[in-house]
Amino acid sequence: MTDESHDIATTAVTTVLGPTGLAGRIEEAILDLAGKVPASNEPLSATPHARAQALARSAAKSAAGVSGGAALAPGPFGLLTLLPDLLVVWKLQSKLVADIAAAYGQSASLGKEQMLYCLFKHAAAQAFRDLVVRTGERFIVRRAGVMLLQSLAGKIGLQIAQRTVGKAAARYLPLVGAAGVAGYAYYDTRKVADNAIALFSREIPMEPA
């Protein structure tokens, strides 16, 4: 993206989303996600890795369709789809995480901390260094209190807001941009699946806040 496109996108995002700021809106959405871990009807699988991969492919295709379709709206109209696009994709990804946990027989281990880790670890790895630690074949998860959860959501929100400015520029090139946005949604959803598979295929002890 050129400097001029970046400036246009930044100005447009600020104008459309208002003075509260994109990062703040995303932070609110992340906290809402953390409080609504979805249930899953996915049965325990005899081959959980293969089942998780199949679930990932299906969810990634759905996410790509959602984001690619939203990016077809041109210019300022497309900017109005930025947050709804994120929310719909995150809901798809949340369900994917819940289904992968269930396939591994780990539904009881899926809480807000594990959900946020799976959804955003690849996008904001440093934000999770005080929350999830891998030791050998185990992931130790620290139970997040209100302050830690808010701090985590703020860090993730800032990272995603900065990335979303780049997506905003794609709204000014709808046909070319839609393909790129769809491709990123597919990639991002597969990374969420990778995080979930790595986590739920191992023991996950919890530590107190």
C-alpha cells in the first residue's frame, strides 16, 4: 500500500468510525467475544487431527466468502463493513475453536482465556506471554482476572486496528481488494485452527489469576 493510500484509509476509517476510535471498538468486541464462548455439538473424534483439519477448511472457506463479499462494497460504503466483517469472521472462528476442542474431547478446558489465545495468538503473540506458557508437552494457562483481560483486549485491539487500516484501503479497489481480503480471511482462519489444534492436543492445566 502506498503512503497516499495509507493516509486516505486512515482518514476514512477515523471519519466513518467516529471519535471513539477503531482500536476501542475492537477492544469492546474482543471482550464481548471472551464472555460468549460457544457450545459445540461436535462429537469426540477417533481421529481428532484429521477432523480438525476438515473443520478448518470449511470454516476458512466461509470466512473468505464473508470477507470477500464485504470488500466488494466500494470506497466509504466499504468502510462501513469493516467492523461487521470482523465480528462475523470472529464468530465463525469462535465456533471453529469450540468444535476443535470438542473433537479432541477438551470442551471442558475451553474458557475465555483459551478462546482468546486461539483467536489472536498469531496476530498478537506478545500480548499472551503472561497468560499462556508452553512447557514441553503442556500449555499452562493463567486464569485472567478483569484487569488482565482488559489489558489483553487492549493490546490485541491496537494490533488489529493497525492491520485493519490496510484492509480499509482495499475498499477503494473493490475487485482487486476483495480477493486479497478473502485470501487473508482464509489464512487467518487456518491460523486460528492451528492454534486450537496445538492447544487442545495437549494437557492444559490452569493456574489461578
